[in-house]
Amino acid sequence: MSTPHVVVVMGVAGTGKTTIGPLLAAELGVPYAEGDDFHPAANIAKMSAGTPLDDADRWPWLDAIGQWAHSRDGLGGVVSSSALKRVYRDRLRAEAPGAVFLHLTGDRALIEERMADRKGHFMPTALLDSQFATLQPLQEDEAGVSVDVSGTPEEITQRAVAALRRLED
């Protein structure tokens, strides 16, 4: 990509944000920030207990991600955030207006299988239904692209890079 955008890698749990994000950042030559690291301890405890977060839980988390993205304005970066609802993406854009979104999408069965294979992650597969119920895909007026998560992480990353480059054209 010729312009150093901040790319927010979004999608439901298990789509590979934490895997694809660092690969994409390496490919683009920019730093990566793990969105989960911006969660306060109370959010992680709530999700670990199988309780979905509500909007009041998410606002400080989204603001922290947005502030990081803003700090990278003009420099580029990649950060992960589920950003499932339009209002969440709007909140991120309020902090970082130039951010673009990479929506990782995929078949629910594949995503559930990948979640079940994860070790040491706080998000249980039981919350996947609530994630899909909450998801509002990118809309036409939002800067971003959607990429399917079938295939290897390297294949997904290459599709993402190609889609983001087309976004610039």
C-alpha cells in the first residue's frame, strides 16, 4: 500500500484476527497492536466466564484502540478489534478518521472448528452465536474490504493485501 493507513482487522471471534493481523503488518512493514491487549481486566473476566460484553464494557476498550490508531495516523499500523457493530466502527473512526477495515469473514462451522483448536484464549466457543448475532458487516460507505478466511494464514494475508491495494485504486 502506498499510503500508510491504519488497518483495523475485524470480525467475529475465531476468524484469525490475531493470526492475520501480525502477518499483514509484516507484509505492510508497519507495527501490529493486539486489540485484546486493550481490554480492561474486568472485560476479560466477564468473557472468560462466558458472559458477552455490553456496550458500556466496550466503549473504553474501543476508545483505547482508537487512540492507538490515531497515534499511528500517517505512519500506518495494523490493530485487531472485533468491531462487530457499525456504531463501534464509527467510534473507532471518531478517534482515527483515516482507519480502514479488513473484515475477516467465513463459514460458521470453520470458525467454530478453529476456535475449538485454540489453546489458552479467554473467548469460549459458546459466545460465537452472540458474536454472529451482533455482527453488522461493513456497509458501502465504510472504508474497508472483506476477505474470506478459508485457506492458510499466508493465503488469507495475500488476499487481504490485494484487496487493500484495490481499495486505494
